[in-house]
Amino acid sequence: MGWLISRDFTKKEQVADLIKGWDIGDTGRSQICLGHSVRGNVLYAVFQTQIDGEPSSDAYIAIFLLRKDRGYGWGYKDMTEACGPYKYDCPEKLFKLAPVVTNPDWRRACRDRVASRKAAGPLVPGTVIRFRDGFKSGDGESLDGERVTIIRKEGRGYVGEFESSGMRIKLFRRHIALDPVPRRREAIEAQKARA
């Protein structure tokens, strides 16, 4: 259950190596990749076993956690949907390629996350969000439920300002509670008016 790290792979090369499929010795059996998606440092892929080129089993979803080791290359830790991974952004298109469900709770959590992100809409300046439970500030204070107003987009994240103290913080989508705060619509309308 550890990590397999390459010597010199880039992330792109590691993903390509994982999705190319493989033969199982001289048995005539092989694994082929029917589809894949990379979300951050997670590769979701649908594989199917074939015997002499004919499908012999139901397709399944494999999840590869990706990381780079200092001094080496990229590597992965693999699991299947049945393991109940704590990554919930597998796209719907892969569920359609693997119709046999081995973990309905995981698939439901993935669908719920996509729906909540769509409902939340864009995080434009002026949007008010709440921190998800479980995050702490640099000095160890809990940020559970803290409200932050988005100031601007910065790189992959956002700069926000705490309503309680006026202090600014760098945050990412993963920090944000999935239920939107009602002032988001007002912020979007204000941004459209300024444009």
C-alpha cells in the first residue's frame, strides 16, 4: 500500500505510462484503459480486462494518487473505487464507462461535489464564503465556519478578507464549505455592473 516512485518521470510521462495498459505475461490477458481524467494530482482511469482482444470483465475505476519525490521523479499510489478513496472529483463520463457500481457512497459523494460546485458558481470579488470544518490558521486557531469575503483571484486560489478581523488570507476551493453564502449573487451582479 505504499508509493511507487519513478527515477526520472515527469507528471505527464507518469500519467501516460499508467494509462497505456499492460499485458499479463503470456496468458493473452491484458488491461486496457477505456478513458481517463487528471484532476490536480489525481488520475482517474477506467480499465477493462481483455482475453485475446475480447472484453472478459466489467470495467472498473482505478484511482492513482500522484506525487513528485524530491531527487527522483513522479510516482503513484493506486486503488480502485471499491477502496472508498477520499478523493471526490471523478467525472461523470468515467461512471458511464464503468456502469457496475462497486461503491455507491463514493459515486454519490463525487456527484454531490460536482453539483455543489456548480451551484456555488464563480468566486468573484465580493463573494462571501465560509470555511469548511477542519481547517486551522497558521497559529493553530480553528477556522470552522469563519466567513471570508473574496478580494481577488490569485494563481490557483483566492485572496480573502475575514469579516471578523479584516485580516487577509490565501485560500483555495478545498477550504470552502459547499453551501454558498447568499451574498454571492449580489457580488456577481455588482461585478457585471462595473464591467
